[in-house]
Amino acid sequence: MDKKYYITAAIPYVNGLPHGGHALEFVQCDAIARYQKLLGYEALLISGSDENGLKIVQAAEEKGFSPKQLADKNTKAFRDLVKLLNVRIDVWRRGSDRKLHWPGTWKLWKICEKRGDIYKKNYGGFYCVGCEDFYTKKDLVDGKCPEHLIEPEWVEEENYFFRLSRYQNQIERLVASEKLSIIPTTRKREALAFMKDGLQDFSISRSRERAKQWGIPVPGDPNQVVYTWFDALNIYQTAVGWGFDERLWKKWWPADLHVIGKGILRFHAVYWIGMLLSAELPLPRSILVHGYLTSGGHKMSKSLGNVVDPFKVVEEYGADATRYYLLREIPTHGDGDFTFRRFKQLYAADLANGLGNIISRIAKLCENSGFTFAPDLPPGFRSEVVKHMESYRLDLALAEIWKKISDVDTLIEQQRPWELSGKTLKSVLTELVAHIRQIGFELQPFLPDTASAVLKLFSGPKISAAKPLFPRL
């Protein structure tokens, strides 16, 4: 069995600062990657910056920056957030990287062109800068982009097009047969429904004039730049050597899992697959589609102005508490609302009074009784946790761990170790410590700092009382 696991987070636009929705995806990816490493896999997690789109140009103009200045500034903010959340991203590939990304984009373009799948024509359509995509009139809702709720502009220009229609039947068969697995099945059905009406060829370039000279030049045509989706999707390959290190690329590609938000499903499950089929390259194995982190019932986005600043949340409550809320409260396969009221409730009930309380109680009982033990390695993840992790239900895996925490709390009340002594006390404490070490082991993908503290505290032979893991607010 191949003991490598390659996982990708989506490539965020850096036209603005990161918000809570970005934090959600980063911690989801990190939890999956850490879990795979604990199973013994060599896991690689990548992401990067989507920098070459028109909305980077527009956002830069509004702020009086050059596109590069804005991309540099906001990419740093994304990297800072990743670090703050204790997320381990192994490679961060930027769309503006002329040495490690541009050659791979040109390589993919030329292969598709050689296959006869790229051609030039005049085109007119409703263009949403937020989506960086053209819409037909029937796609609009009350004349607005369904994703960003803004009126798109009518754009006419000569562009290069990708012959997506050629791959309709192949992509449908891949998705329907689950050779390309889309999780959850509701998103699989959504992808199939999108294809049912017939796939249209799509524009893969923009005029250099409209892009204000910003972007990757089309090979052989300096008046056009490569469309951001053709370029940014390819970061999944250039992050592992495509275009400059074939050995590295062959080691990691194809991706085992693309993690994306539901709003970009068609780009990943249809457009990207068509591009790879055209180039006759291996296809990703699975696509995990998460919902939106909502605020006030609406998708959290810069354009709607309902953004929660993840930096402030982590600053106030800590990285692990933030990770816990995002991974436990937000259904991995669906939408979930962020409220500070609910955050504080969960912090108090599950972290301070739940996990933190039983750790403090058991450590104090061990210290007071002079309890010593020779620790065994935890046996690994329990089958209940594995079942949920294999279906990418991180929320349910955490619920299973918290069920065990609740069971241990009940066991303490039933056994009443503070009233025991001698061999009976040692036997009860041995059982409780074994449960705590199991909990500490299983928490590693989700709350890494907390898990490390728990395992260190209960590493034997002597256990001392410690500061509360989660001080009460």
C-alpha cells in the first residue's frame, strides 16, 4: 500500500484579508493531515495564493497599491493566520511565483493546446469579478450573481477557450462511478446536475489590457494573460514539482484529497478534471466539499461585510479553543453559524468544565496519593473515531471523543477515588489515567497543543497537578 497522503487546501484569493471561513478550511485540512501522519502515512498539506485574477487588480487600485504590493501584504496575513492556528502547511505556492509556478502553468497550457483543446474566439457574457467567471442570463438570480449577490458586468472580448465540452461524458462517468469521489453525496449529485444540461467550453484567458498587465502571459500571445482558474488550480501540481521537478511531482501526484468550499465545486469537479483529462494526467482521488461558515445566517464574505476576524478570536480564546469550535460546532459536510455566544458556551461546557475539569481532578488525585505508573503506548484510534474520520466527519469524531470524556467524568463520580486507598485506589487511578492517555492521543489531530500537554502530564511515572488547560472565562 502507498504510504503517502497528499492533501490540498483551496487556493484563496488574496484580494482581501483572511476571514473565519478560511480558518475553518485550514484547520479541517490540518486535522486530516495530522490524523494521516498518526496512521503512519507520509502526509503533505499544501495551499497557496491565487494572485492573478482581475479582482486582485481592482482591489489594489481601490487601495492605491500595485497588484504585487497587495498580494504580498495579504499573502503574509494568510501565512500569519496559518501559523497562529497551529496549522502545518508544508508548501505554500504563490500564483506570482515566476520560478516555481509559471513554468508549470505554461507546460499545462501547451499540452492542452497540442491536444487541440485550446482555441481563440470572440465572446460576450455577464462577468462576476468576485467569481472570476462568466454567467449566462439564466444563471443569474434577479439579475445578480448567485454567489456574491452583485450585478455582473457585460464583457465582450477575444479570449482563448478550453474545449470542456469534449470531456462531458468522461467526467460524468468518473463522478457517477465514484472513480472520482465527491464527498458528501449531495455535492456529487450537484456536480452531476451541473453537467446534465451540457458542458460549455469556457474562457481561459483575459485581455492584458483588462488585466492591467497583471498575470501570467499566454504562451505565444503577450496580449492575453492566463485565466486565474486555469492558473490557480494548477498550483495543486506546481506545489509538488510540476514544471520544474518531475521526480517530486511523480512522488506526490495525484492528490489524495482536495478540500474545497461548496461555492467552487464546479471548478474542481468539472473544469479541473477536464483540464487534466486533456493533458492525460492522473486525476485526484477525492474531493471533500465543506459548507460555509455563516454569520447571521449568511455566507461569511468580504463583499457582504459579515466577516469574523479569526485573529481576534485566537487572540482572545487561544488556537485550540478556536480549532475546537470550528471542527466540532461546524458540520464538516454542511454550513454552520459562528456566534460568540455559542463559542463561549462551548468553551465553558466542553473545554473548561469538561476536558479541563477531568484532567485537573485526575492529576490532583494522582499527586495527592503519590500514584506512579509505567505508561504503555495508547493502542491508536478507537474504531468509532476511525469510522468518522474515514468519512471526513471531523465534527462527529470530536463528538465521539467528548462522549468518552463524559464517560470518564461519570466513572469518577461512580468510583469516588478520593474515598479509596491502597490497591483499590491504584487500580481505579490506573484505569482513569489509561482513559486520559487515550483521550490525549485522539485529540492530537484536533487540539494539538492540548493533546501534547495532556500526554506530557500523564507520561509517568509521577503525575503532578497542573494549571488549568482552559482557564474559565
